[in-house]
Amino acid sequence: MNLKVRLALMNFLQFAVWGAYLTSMGTYLVNLGLASQIGWFYAMQGVVSIFMPALMGIIADRWVPAQRLLGLCHLIAGLFMFAAAYYAVSADQGASFGTLFTLYSMSVAFYMPTLALTNSVAYNALTNAGMDTVKDFPPIRVFGTVGFICTMWFVDLMGYQPNQNQFVTSGVISIILFLYTFTLPACPVSKGGEKKTLVDAFGLRAFTLFKQKKMAIFFIFSMLLGVSLQITNGFANPFISSFSSIPEYADTFGVQHANILISLSQISETCCILLIPFFMKRYGIKNVMLIAMFAWVLRFGLFGTGNPGSGVWMFVLSMIVYGVAFDFFNISGSLFVDKTTSPEIRSSAQGLFMLMTNGIGATVGTLTAQAVVNAHTLNGVTDWQTCWFIFAGYALVVGIVFALIFRPSKEEVMV
């Protein structure tokens, strides 16, 4: 089989595992009576992202080939996902938050490092084949998003959004990927020579960048915007599904198929990646990042004003805007880090960017969002409009302050 096809299938399966539950788990937790704990389940992804990828990276560099470790992580993640589903069924409506959360957290702890390991396997294979990773990897990576969307649709159409079968679906795909890794090209391990220290592996040297005012401001705002990243993954599905209690909206497409509606966000994300080179050249890094920040304001604001009936166009527009909000910030931010850091700490600096956004920012964001939702929920009914407007107001303030404070040099403005 063609190498690119093999790597594309690996990426498809990698993100299909995640797509099975990431956007629908909130609705399932509501049905289990754990609506007030949704934020903890999503925050755990950020918590384990702080240390697990670095630990697994050390193991892959020194002892276990990356493709073998990728398979092993998926085997463990899949088994824990099965265990979580089995426990939830056994306990029925009496599922304990502590037990379910522990089983889920163990699965996520072994899944999150596979995002980096998948990239390592792909880069290594492409390099050994004499291919250009910059040109050849993005089309391969797109199949990851396709896989994510496919399992979102599968879970929706099979009626798995409100039950544990989304976990079963994720576990099955994890086991399939575990088996598939035995067919992937071998990755080398270090035979000695220079070895990374723990300081290097965890990207701690990059913290010296905080001595530079410009970089300190950039990383702090990365964390502040990272707060927005997981909010809609956790709460969009329960929000849209909540309209089922209103007869006027109960039978609308959005309420019946919330995951399919939300999948427009991922489709938009795929398309928006193609727009970034044009916007970066035309408007520069600061303006592209500002566009992303104000796109989050729109994303949340449209949720607050729309409905699944006559206002469904606002939901659709919110999904389209998500691609700009997510991609423009993550990719332009990554490019800014690449252009403004020295080669010896560039990888560590990228790790720090991910730590501030997807680690600390997203963790704080989901827990804070849960607190906001809990504060506006009375007798099981949530005032969602107020919640979305609070999130939009937060993103607006961050954007305005960033515009006033962040001042890159003229050389750094355009890439």
C-alpha cells in the first residue's frame, strides 16, 4: 500500500477515536445525572497534556519505537474506555462520578500522548522515504479531521449520543489502531549519544522566554485565549439538546442530530487551514490573531442568540466561525513562536505554547465554564443564553486588551 495512504489511514483512525465522544460526552453525562461535573471530564484532557506527552516522548526517544508505543497507548486507552462503558451500564443511573471519572481519565491519559506520537511516526516515515514533510504531511493530516467527523456522524446516526456506546465506539477504534500499528514503518530509538534531559523533554528551557516582555505577553494571552478552546466541545451538545424540552423545537434537525450540526465546526476547521497563508501575508500575525479572538466572540454570541428553529442559521454561522476562531489562533500562534525563537529552544517553545493553550488555558476554561453553567442552573434548567453571553464577553475583553498591549516589531508582523 502507498505510504501516504497508510499514514492517512493512521490519522483517520487516530482522530476517529476522539470524535466518537469529544462533542457528545456532555449530553451523555447529563443523562447520567452528572451535568454539574462535565467540566472535570474535559479539563482532564488539559491536565494530562501537561505531562503525559513529554513522558511518552522520552520513552519513544530512548526505549520503545514510536509506532510500538503508539499501539500500546491505544490498547490501554481502549481497554479503559471499555471499562468506563461497562461500569456505567452496570451502575445504571447510580454511576459514581469518582469511578467513572477515574476510568475515563486513565483512558485519556494514554490517548493524549498519541497525538504527538502519530506525528512522530508520520514525520519519520516521510523523511525516510525522502519526502517533504512540510508539503506532504498536511494532506495526510486532513484525514484525521475526516475521521473525527465520521465518528461524530456515526455516533449521532446510531443514537449513541445519550449513552455509553460512544465510549464503546471509541474503544473499538482504539483496538483497531493498536492492531494497525503493527503494519506501520519502524521508527528508530536513540542508541546513545546525546540524550534529552527531563528539563529538555518537558520544554522547561522555553520558560526563559518569559524574560522578554513581548514573549511573556504573547504566552499569557495564549493561556487567556486557550480558556475558550474546549467550552463548546463540552457544552454545545447539551445546550442544543436541551431544546428538546420545548415542543416548538423538539423535532427540529438540530435537536435530533446535534452532533451532525456541530460537525460543521470541524468541516469549517478543515477549510480554514487553507486560508491562513493568504491572511498571514495580507494582514500579519497580530491581525490574524485578533481575527481569531473576535471570532470566538461571534462563536459564543451566536449560540446565545440562535435556536434550532427559525434561528438555526445562527447556529450554522457559529459553526463556520469556529474554523477561523480555532485555526487562526493555533496556527498563527505556532508560526509566531517559530519565527521569534532561536533554533535550540524552538521545539521547547512550541511545547510551551501548547502547554499554555491546550494545557493550562483549556483546563482553567472548562472548569470556569462549568462553574458559570452551574451558577445559572436552577432545578435542572440552565439559563444558557446568559452563559453564552458571559463567554462572549470574556473573549471580547481578551481581544480588546490584546489589541492594546501586544506590539510585535515590524519584522514580526508579516510572515
